[in-house]
Amino acid sequence: MANVVVVGAQWGDEGKGKIVDWLSERADVIARFQGGHNAGHTLVIDGKVYKLSLLPSGIVRGGKLSVIGNGVVVDPWHLVMEIDKLRGQGVDITTDNLMIAENASLILPIHGELDRARESQNSIAKIGTTGRGIGPAYEDKVGRRAIRVADLADETTLVTRVDRLMGHHDALRRGLGVEPIDRDALLAALREIAPKVLPYAKPVWKVMTDARRAGKRILFEGAQGALLDIDFGTYPYVTSSNVIAGQAATGVGLGPTAIDFVLGIVKAYTTRVGEGPFPAELFDADGERLGERGHEFGTVTGRKRRCGWFDAVLVRQTCATSGVSGIALTKLDVLDGFKTLKICVGYDLDGVRMDYLPIAANQQSRCTPIYEEMDGWSETTAGARSWSELPAAAIKYVKRIEELIHCPVALLSTSPEREDTILVTDPFAD
């Protein structure tokens, strides 16, 4: 059976939640493979809104297994809070439909404290972090001093890991003028949360391997977007993990042959939250209109998103680095009513035309967009469920995007409702 990876192909906020929910009905297993609770997914099902940031989107559907893989950094307190919140909305969450990788690293309160202290004192160039400790948690993972889910079950190991962690963090905290870690309080908090988290801990790599051998359909769910990838994003204004599709297999303990189709989620225009370069950003009435019509505020942070025209250069680049098989184009309806639309088809860098975004940060900041103009449409695309319901100008816009990014449209989303989707290519087709 086909296994599908869903990745954001811009800076996040592309509408992955709805698409994953739409696909999850046909999947057996939905697995998160990277990130933490710094990225939000909003699902609208039968008029009811669910806001997720750590749990896989499939958790709201009965009869599915939701998995948090080893590539995710897990804040156990937030996890328990999110579970309780969804249960309050009538979602059934048990150890039968939710599993967490035993080798997933934990986000501790000290990670958030360090994250916020660094950002508040960085007067040179703020990264725009959410302050939730994701970066410091990944640092500890790579530095081989992280506390992992399985460690909560072993008191001796837990104490040893906390002491090792303190040796590193207290030195950093002194330099930032932050009080030393309260060892006893941290250990007490971990002991208290352990019994609420450990029942979900499983050898996810084995569960996923068994599911694949049994012919189960697996949906790999990423967070953020490819332009925030630690290697291929707009560094240093990026997240602290690999976001591109190649991480999907590693992040749950499978090999690359487990991936059959990569679906890149692409918004019909461009948005970004936080700091960093954004060549096609708009500072005029059109930018304001996109933000207002698209309700462009972060699910987790509530921060207003920066808005701009569709940047085909960036999406072509991310489709290449993630090996995207087809895209899901979202929020086309936000463009309804614009008399003229623009698409960024290249950059001018000091008089030289570029067909990709350079890696060097100073060059990225000097790139100015080269636009191609297209006629807009006055009719509505909202709620369309077939090509015949779309205005001719809207179809022309979609087809031009396909040409520019060298990748076909597999799905077209015309509203937040899951059924308002036009299927072109079935990602789960064998």
C-alpha cells in the first residue's frame, strides 16, 4: 500500500492540518516525524474547530493510530494538557490510538527559559523563536545530554541525566544572568509527569515496521515548512530540525523505501511568521487584504503573519529538496476579487537575475522579486469541489503555478472545510 509524506513547501502555515485530516480518513497510521509544539494545525470538521500543536492531526478520527516519532521533541506537560483539552472536546485518546517513541527527547522547563533568555538578550539579530524550548531541546539531543521518554521509567538514569544536563545549562544560565536550575524541583516535576506519559511510550520503530509489513497505509505528518529547514531553509531564521521529506523516515525509525509519495502543501500566496528574508513580501493594501481575508495569525503564537504574492522560485526549490511528487494548493479562495495577481518568477540580485534563493544571508536580503502579472477573477472559488466550478482565470493561475514550480497539482483546497477539496491525483494510489 502507498505511504504518503505531507510537508509544508513554504514557511509553514500552508494548511497542512486540513490536508492531513482529509487524507487521514484513508490512512491507518498517522505519524509526526519532527518539530515540537511550536507549530499549530487547525482542523475544521463539521463546523467544529480543533487546534493541535503536538498531537498528530489523525487523532481526531476514530480507528486510527497516531504516532509521535523519535524525530519530535516532546514537552510532556504540554502533551498532557493537549490530550486533556481534546478529550474535553469529545476526542477519544487512549494508549491504543496514541503512541510516543521511547527514544523521543523531552523539552523541559529549562529549555523554554533558555530559549526566551537568549532571544530577549540578542540585540544583534533576533531569530523569531516561539520561546517554547524547541531549539535548546534539539541542542541537548545532538549534544548527547537529553532526557528521553524512556528515562522517565528509570530513577537512576533520570537522576544521572538531570545532573549531566545541569552541568551544561547552569554555565549557560550564569552567562545570561539567569538563576541556577532548581534540581530538586525539576526532578519532582519529572517524577510527577512520568506516569501520565509513560503509558503511551512504545518502540515506535517496531510498531511502524510491523504496520508497514501488514500493508497498513501510513501518513507521515511534518510540522512547519521546508523554508524553515535547518539545512535548506533561510538560515539562521529557521527551526532546529530537518523539515524536508527526507526526515520522515528517520523521524519514525523507518528506511527511505517506506516513502511512496511526497505531497507538498502550498498556499496560493506566501506568508511568513517571525524574522528573516521574504523577497515577495508586500507592505501595501494588497498585503493587508491577503492577511485579512486569509485570517493570517499563527495558530500557536497568535502573531500576525507577513504576506506576499506567490513565490514560484521558493516553491520550485522546496519541491526539489523534498522530492515532491505533487502539491496540494490551498487558500485559492483568498485571491477571489483581486483584479490583478502577481507571481514571483525570479530575483534581481545586484543586477543579476537569479532562478533560486542563494544560501548566503546577506545575498538573500538583497534579492528583489521579479514579477509576472496575471488577470484575477471576480467570481468566487470558495467551496468549489470540481474544476468546472472554478473561474477560467483561476484555472489559468493554477496551471501557471504548475509550470513554474515544475510540479503538478494533486489536490486543490478551496476552503477550510475538509470536503471542499478537488482531487486531481490520489496520493494513496498504488
